[in-house]
Amino acid sequence: MITEIKVEIKKLPHGELPCYATIGSVGMDLYAAVDAPVILRPLERFLSPTGIIISIPNGFEGQVRPRSGLAAKYGIAVLNSPGTIDSDYRGEVKVCLINLSDQSYEIKEGDRIAQILITPVPKIIWHSVEEFTIDETERHTGGFGSSDSPYVDVAAFEKSTLLEKERILTQKIVRNRTSLHYAAIQGYTEVAKPLFITEYVSFHRTI
Ligand SMILES: O=c1ccn([C@H]2C[C@H](O)[C@@H](COP(=O)(O)OP(=O)(O)OP(=O)(O)O)O2)c(=O)[nH]1
């Protein structure tokens, strides 16, 4: 089912209405509303006008995203991707382009330089707590590439609670037998055993 939402738009003299390139496109192309061609040298950036002003309904945002063709073929990216268009913004929509290639790139009037999506955004009301309702998660505090390593962080493992040890072992056994090995060596076999039966079997089935 397709939901249609009316969004008010003003087309400036130099602008063109963004439109969907195909029936199934989710982003609408934004056009460069430049008076004269602009040469973007390598690593140069340019805030391109688009010639449109939009009034996004409250509860929605505009996202300015790059076009993959421009990126893949010419190294042209949207620097602040995705650009955020606030619902209370009444200025001209602009696109901050950057040339990440080693060749100059020419932007001409009417070029399709980016795409815009209007998407719903819930209003968040912070609810301060001392403890989270759901505190134990598979990721826990891991981030920034933590899931890359198949090995148990020994120091962190030693310091963790039994519940955390179970969590670490569950994750690591599925990825790599080293942690199970470690658990057995360190005498954590009671923890590892029930996990061994379920996780180790499924590990072997998936490889
Ligand atoms: O790619 C973009 C990003 C932003 N804007 C406009 C609409 C947006 O509502 C306004 C502010 O953008 P943002 O909040 O990202 O910028 P800021 O640096 O935080 O500025 P401000 O202090 O004005 O919010 O600039 C654009 O036209 N194109």
C-alpha cells in the first residue's frame, strides 16, 4: 500500500520540482540550480542551490542523499550525507557536494545532483532512568568494530559476572571455537557446557 503525503513546495525561478526517476524510486532527484557551470576540483566542495523551498509537515524530515551513479562514476558525494531538512526550515534546499576523485567535475544547470526523501520521524521524549528496563543485550557496550574480533577479551571476561560470561561465550562460540577452548582451559566448562550443546552444534551445522 502506498501512502501519499502532500508537501507544499515553492519553485524559485531557477528551480525545478524534484521528481521520481522511476515508479519505484524512493528518492526524488534534486537539480542543480546554478546560473553558470561550476567546476569542482579534486577535494573541492560546493553548496549547490536547488531552486526549491519546501514546507515539510511536522513529524517528518527531509533527507538529502547522494546519487550512487555520481559517486561510483565520478567520486561526487554529499559531504554531510544525509543532509537534514528540518520541518521548520523555509530557506532554499541546498546540497553540499564534494569531489572525492582526482579529476575535476563540472556541474551544469539542471544536473541531477542528489535525491531527497521525506520520511516520518517520531518525536522523542527523554525518560531519565537509573536502570534500563532491558539492560542485557547481545551487543551490550560493544561498538566500533567490537563484533570483528572472534576472540574473547580475557581481561574483560575475568571481570564479568556469570551472566555476562554466558553472554560472551554464547556470542564467541558461534563465531569461533577459540573462546570455547579458552572457557574449558580456564575452568568455565560449567558455563560453557549447556552452551556447548546448543551453540557448538549449530556452529558446526552452519560451517
Ligand atoms: O543538506 C542540507 C542540510 C541542511 N539544509 C538546511 C535545512 C536544514 O533545516 C538547515 C539546517 O541544517 P542542519 O541542522 O543540518 O545545520 P546546522 O549546521 O545544525 O545549522 P542550524 O544551526 O541552522 O540548525 O539547513 C539544507 O538545505 N541542505
